[in-house]
Amino acid sequence: MEPFSPRSTMITRNSPIPEVSQRTPYAPWRRFEPAVLKELLDTVAAVNGQLLGALVDSARSDNLEFPLPESLRGRVARLTVPERETIARCGVFLGDVNLWGVSHGRGIADQSGLALSIEPGRPWLPTEQSLSLAHSMLLLSWYLIHVSPAVARVLLGMNAAGVAAYRALGVRDLATIARTHPDRVRPRWPDQLDVWTHLVEGGGGAASPDPRSMTLRCLQVSAGSSAGLSAHLGSSP
């Protein structure tokens, strides 16, 4: 599996721009031309697609480890390529690398900036696939944060401390973290059965997937760790 690059074209279908509010667009979107914002969302969808492919591989494997609720394993294993492409375009990043960078040394924390245990995660992917996915997820986060920290906070669900940590990292740091901590690769909200059920069922039923419903649900969950978006959603009609 090829790792992500910022100009990735893994998924080429037109991507709707998330409508955070029908009344007033979320302010960070305004600085981008529609074509540029679409490219950012296509980039997120590409890495989401890589992550979803890994989840399907894990669900179909004999490995007892699975990073989502076990009750979803059968449904994830049956996800088709079109269903994965729809889910990938949910409007936010579905991965959580759980890494923290500081100027002197490297520690580990979640995307909110809170320190985590340094114990290694339990592997749910073969090493090579995990390394590839770790590189893609780290590079995507770094790329989004350097393009627009405000937009990255929405798409990644990351607070100011997490954004600052990633901005302090260089490309070599990303490679080192991916190589030494591939076990930290995880989907976001791994314990929230309702969120992932909504996603794998297509945001309104597998028979008639509703991408807008998935986008709204993911933005709502992501807003919990992004104060600016949370306040905007709270003021929306």
C-alpha cells in the first residue's frame, strides 16, 4: 500500500465542502478558493480511504486485535469499495495517530494534547502496512496544520496545543515517529459505537447512504476538541 503524499489522487470523485452552517460559513473556510478547499478535502479523503482499507483488512484477518468495537467487525469486513469511498468523504479526518512532539525529545499524547501512557499499543496490522499508514497519517496532519491551523483544528479535531506540537516537527521527525511508533496508528473515536455505526451504515442506512448526515455527525463529534468549531455549531440554527 502506497503512503500518502500531499498531492495524492487516490480518490477523484467530486467532494462537497462541509456546510458547518447554512447561515454563515465557518470562518476559516473563507480564506480558500473552492478549488483549493476541495483539494484539501480530497487529501483527507485519500488518507481516510487508506485507513478504511486497513480496517477492512483487519476485520477480515485472523488477528484477534481489532481497533473498533467487536460488534462492528463483521459489518466493517463487508464494506465495499464504493461504501468506503463514501465514508472517506465524511468531511473530517478519521485517523488518530496519538503522537506528541516537543522541541527537546519526543513524547506521546493524544490530539487534545494530554499525555498518554508510553506503553506500546497492541498491533492490529502487519508491520509494513502499519508503517505505511503511520507515515500517511502523520504527513497529512503536518500538511494540514501548515496550510491552515484553523482548518486543521476542524478536520483533525485538534486543539491549539496539538497544533503547536505538530508545527514544531520536521519531516525527519515524522519519519522517525512513524518508524518507532507504528503501533500508535488508530482510528478516531474507537470506543464510540454510535459514531462508527453511523459511518459504516452510510449515515442513514446502507441502502441509501447520506454523506451530508455523516459529515454533520463527524463535525459534531470533532467539535468536542475544537473550541472554535464547537462555538460555531452552538450558534448555528
